[in-house]
Amino acid sequence: MLDMMLIVAPLMMPLAPTQSDTLEFVSLAAGDEHTCGIAMTGKAFCWGSNQYGQIGDGRRTGPQSPYRYPTLVVGDHEFESLALGLRFTCGLTDEGRALCWGHNFYGQIGDGTTSGEKFAPTPVKTNLTFVSIVAGHRHVCALTGDGGAYCWGDGRAGQLGDGRTWDRSRFATEPTRVVGGHAFTQLGMGLLGQRQNATAGDGLLGMCGFNQVGDVYCWGRGVFAYGDYHEVPTLVSESKITGITGGPCTLFNERAWCVVENPSPLVADSVWTPTAVIDGLTLFQMTGGTHHGCGLTAAGKAYCWGQTRFGQLGTGERAFREKGMQLFPGEVFGDHVFTQIEAGGGHTCALDVMGRAYCWGDNSQSQIGQDRTAHRSLNVPTLIVGAPPSE
């Protein structure tokens, strides 16, 4: 779900990516310019931009050489979940160990350093095991089995939740306990309130967690109706939210609620408080990208709304309504039955009942698994395929 800095580094000669030995996945995760999936074997595969080693195959390639096909992440690891940030990737193994790779200038790899890039999965510096992990722009938070939240990476907007005051060079290079003694059941990037003059990307600089009784606490930027940020978990809702998702959306009573910059690309009204997505859709899963949101119904039908620029809504249209925004849920094209949907920076991916991955939207770095010279973007779901034996 994430953009920004240009890092000048010596280029390495691109090598042929490892061919995928499977096209069946149990889960997907979408970042700004890359996508990853966990195969039924527990192995992780990634595709798209590899400029900072975020694909995890032990090498780095330039911006003109993204990976079109699912590429095996190196190492003898079996993953339970993945979380993709801005040019980096993290995952939890089946034993709950956290590993990260890719961009590390803010300590988001969590290995105790800020030393450039990591081209292969690198152990996070901790003896803790985690049950879930979430990535923002340049920071990561993870949850232990007893509900403790730990964060690392860029903390300049208070997104580490460790109570430290703002500092221009405030990074945590290894997991730091979120203060307050809270026992959370879920973490996410959900926006449950919105400060004036915020942007949609501000939601990726904050974090929220909810406890067993449904009280929601948030910290960082972009999650509060007043003030710039909070460095500690702050109660923002007692409305018994049913789930928090990545991006500026959440589920409440099986309806999608979103808050973003005015004019709103994700909701039907331009307001500064959570607003229900119209049409009365009942959703069981939600995902939010940088400027668009999607959800799945219980029948596996996908609906998306928000920015239409790259075709990331998957409706077969790319019309520029309201400055390129579709302010109501549109049904994703095709007779697909999906079990998971994930929104990235300008693209979306979904998993069908057979474990096949489909992606659509921005393909400038082959993040939807297509040849970017032939397709800079696609506005309908397109099957992710393995590399032919000749390639």
C-alpha cells in the first residue's frame, strides 16, 4: 500500500528471475509497485519493482527491469502472512518469526541498522514471535500472542506509538513496544477520523488497534479529527468496530466506512468524519489502497471505488469522473468468485476460489504481472501466469 524518495545506488546487472513453480496461492499482499503471494507450499513469490530488493530473490534490478512473473523469495522459509510497505516487504514464518527485505533507510527492516537495502529475507532483531504484521509507508507494526503491539521503522509522525516526541531523525531499527499496556486483537491502517488538510497518504503514517470489546485506539498521523498526530495509543472510537483494514477504510456492521482528503475519492460525501460507502453493500472483507478502496461480499463479488486513473477499480472503465474519482462502489468486471482482495498504490489483486491470482490497474513496474511495455495499465482482472519455460 506507498511512494517517494529517489535513492542513488550503483546498478547491478539484472539476472533472469526464478520461475514460479505454482500459480496457486493461499494469500496475497499488495504494495506500491510490487505484489507478493504465499503459495500452498508456504513459499513466498513476488513480482513487480525490485529496485530496492523488495522482491527478495537475493538481488536488485533497476527501474527498467521489473519482474513480470512470480519470483521465488530466497531462503528456506515457510510464510504464514506478508505485509508490503513502500519498497519493502515483511513476512511472518509459520513459527511467528518476522523477516523483512528491501528498502531500509528508515530502519523498517528491523535488523538494528539503517544500512541501505536488504536483498533477501533478513531476521528482525527480536526474540519475540508474532501472530500478525502490518506495514505502512516506512514503518511496521506486529502483534504478539498476548496482544502486545511492537513497531519499528520511521517514527517521525508518532506512528511507532512509543510515546517519544517528534524528532526529525526519529527511527527505531528494531521492535519497540507500543506504550499503554493495551492488549489488542487486531492491528491495521484504518482511518477512523480525519484531520483537516490531510491527504489520503497520511493514513499510511498512522496505526490503529482494537481490543476484545471493540474499542479502537490509534496513533501516528491521519487518524484523528483534531491535531496532527499522537505518539501514544489514543481512544478514537467506542463504536465496536468489527475490523480494521489497510488504507483509509474500515468495516463497521458489515458496511464500508472511509475517510480521506476533501474532495473525497473514497466516499460519497466530502466530510471529515467516517462516512458509509453508499449502496448499502454488505461486505465481509475490506481493503484500502492509497486512493481507492475495495470490498468483497459474502458471495465473493468484488466492488471497488475511488481513483480511476489506472483502471485500479477493475470495472472495465477508466472514465474521469469528479477529477478521476468514482464515488460509489462499482462491480469488478467478470464472473469471478473471490476469497481475498488487496489494494496497492495504484493496483488491485484478488484471489479466487481455486487459488488463482488476478490483478488489475497500474502496471508501470509489472506489479499486475504483465509485460509493462505492452500494458502500462489494465482495467479488468487479469490472471497471473508463470514464466514460459523458454524465458
